[in-house]
Amino acid sequence: MKILVTGGAGFIGSNFIHYLLDRHPDYDVVNLDKLTYAGNLENLQSVSGNSHYSFIKGDIADADLVRGIMDRGMDAIINFAAESHVDRSILEPASFIRTNVLGTQVLLDVARERHLPRFVQISTDEVYGSLGPTGRFTEDTCLCPNSPYSASKASADMIALAYHRTFDLPVLVTRTSNNYGPYQFPEKLLPLVITNLMEDRQVPLYGDGMNVRDWIFVKDNAEAIDLVLHKGKEGEVYNIGAGCESTNLSLIQGVLDVMKKPDSLITYVKDRPGHDRRYAIDPSKIRNILGWSPRTMLQDGLRKTIDWYTKNTDWWKRIKSGEYLKYYEKNYTPKGL
Ligand code: NAD
Ligand code: TYD
């Protein structure tokens, strides 16, 4: 197969490319990435010499560029490209609408023009909104996004599914819970906590720390996406989650324990506006129909992740000393850190 991966220089996209090239060494992978602040070619250094891998710097919203790539005869697009951080979407929503909504629409239009055999739209559980203390999201849960980020992702999902119903485009959608693991940009909770603790800095916990997220190790998500690509049914949505719910406070306490750091490094800061209280994925469909199950549970995955950030200090120190500092100040100084 020839696969166009968009956003492959980001966290999940780069982990997916590593997974794909390992699992299917004869596949050709083209990575189209704009290299925003979140895109990092260092994530792909070890495959940069692989003759089955190539990189193109560019924007998914550039229709001519996408057409040119499609003319190489692609069998599938897997669309990871996105603005992905909720806090940034609160500070500056416009780029989220541009890339996540309009960029996806451009990819869908070119896919339609070129009769692409497979289009996998990578989405998030955040499109379902916030849960109370019980229940889990199924694929039939109504969409009720609360942040500019999740609203932009929900829009893209709905447009993609509409292209299936209206034009018969072979679209599949995955909705995954919070991923963690190697190469995650240190603006997201876990890498932010791990790297701050490595420098004995305070870790910012929003609100009362009792918001719940459902955590999945990124490699398990890559395996699930690969399965959806090959065996999923067109027009269907697949929820992907590992059943690892945790409050943010207990997650951070778990990291403090492994890293042998004191609780006094936690600082409660002003809550995120519109902060969703709880996410939890019901993965029964992908388990029962495609036979997927996660391999890595939270305790083990946390250790692997902490270990990776410990061994790759150059990777995250370069990020944290650059442009990132400006964002950190803008997001955290008004919150009290
Ligand atoms: P990320 O922010 O780490 O990476 C996004 C990548 O997309 C970057 O390499 C960036 O340069 C690229 N990009 C941004 N705009 C682009 C554009 N216009 N054209 C081409 N490339 C562009 O994000 P991530 O955490 O790897 O998330 C990947 C996908 O998975 C996103 O669609 C996100 O919504 C979804 N998702 C993420 C999570 C999570 O926990 N991280 C959970 C569920 C779903
Ligand atoms: P995040 O990693 O931003 O993912 P998402 O908002 O997409 O779930 O945040 C995960 C949880 O951690 C979320 O409830 C917000 C919280 N959080 C903090 O408490 N402090 C922080 O500095 C960050 C970035 C997140």
C-alpha cells in the first residue's frame, strides 16, 4: 500500500509512522506536515533514510499540493494533521478552524476527485463533551463539544461522515481517548509534569484536580488505527480506549511516586475555562468487531514514558527552551504559576 499520513511529524502521527514501517515494511509512507510548533522531524530521524518513507513540508489546506501528492497513486490518507491543544484553542481559536475543519475538507475534496480507496479521519473522544460520574462514550453518544478544539474536531468528523453518506467516499473515523508516550509535546499534561519534575519545578494542576481522563499508550492507539485502516467498515466510527481512567491528581501522584518527588511540587492553579469533567471510552465495538485490545496498562505505560523522557532530555530541552517559553508564560502566568 501507498499511504499518505498527514501530521506525521507530531506526537501520534510519528508514533504511527514508526509502527506502520515496522509492521508493514513493504508499504510506502508519505508524511505531509506543515511543521507547526508541534511538528518535529527529530521524531522520525531513525526512519529518515528508509526508502519506503518520504517527507513533504506543506499544509493540508493547500489543495494543489495535496493533488500533486495524490497523483503518486495513494491507496489511503490517514489524517492526523491538526491543531491539538485545548488551552491554545482557548487563547487563539482561528488556526483550529482553519486546519482542523477547512484543512480536512480540502483533503476530503481531493480524495473524492481522485477516487481514493480509504480515508481515515483521526478524531478524539472530546467531541462527545463531558460525562457525569458514571457511563462511558459509545459511538452512538451525541456529539456535544465544549472547547474550540473539540468543536473543530467534531465539525471535521461530521463533514467526513457526510462525504461518506453523500458521495460514497470510503471514510472511517477513529475517536481516541488521551494518548501518552514518547514524542509528546510538553504542553500536554503528562510530558509537562514529567519534564517539570525532572527540573524540580512546580507542576500546575487545574481546578480541584478531580477531572478524569481515560489514558491510552500511544502504541496501542497506533495498532488500533492500523486495524481500522485494514479491516474497518466504511462509514463507521470506532472508539479507541484502554479503560484506564484516572483523576488528574492521582495520575500526577503516580508520576511523583515513580520519580520519587514530593507532593509539595503540585501547585493548584486557576481552572481551564469550560474544562470537561470526565471522559471515558467504551471500546466494545473495536474489541468485538475488529478484535483489538490494549497491551499496555497505565502503571506500565507511565514507567515506559518516564523512562523515555529521562533518556531523551535533549529532545524536550530543545523544545522547552524555544518558542514554547512564550506560550508557557501566556498560559500559566495568569493562572498563578
Ligand atoms: P500534535 O499537535 O502533536 O501533532 C499535530 C501535527 O500536525 C504536527 O506535526 C503539526 O505540524 C501538524 N500540522 C498542524 N497543522 C497542519 C496543517 N495545516 N497541515 C499539515 N500539518 C499540520 O497532535 P497529536 O497529539 O499527535 O494528535 C494527532 C491527531 O490525533 C490530531 O488530529 C488530534 O486531534 C488527534 N487526537 C489526539 C489525542 C491526544 O491525546 N494527543 C487524542 C485523541 C485524538
Ligand atoms: P491535556 O493533556 O491538555 O489533554 P485534554 O485537555 O485534551 O484532555 O490535559 C489533560 C488533563 O489535565 C485535563 O483535564 C487538563 C489537565 N491539565 C492540568 O491540570 N494542568 C495542565 O497544565 C495541563 C496542560 C492539563
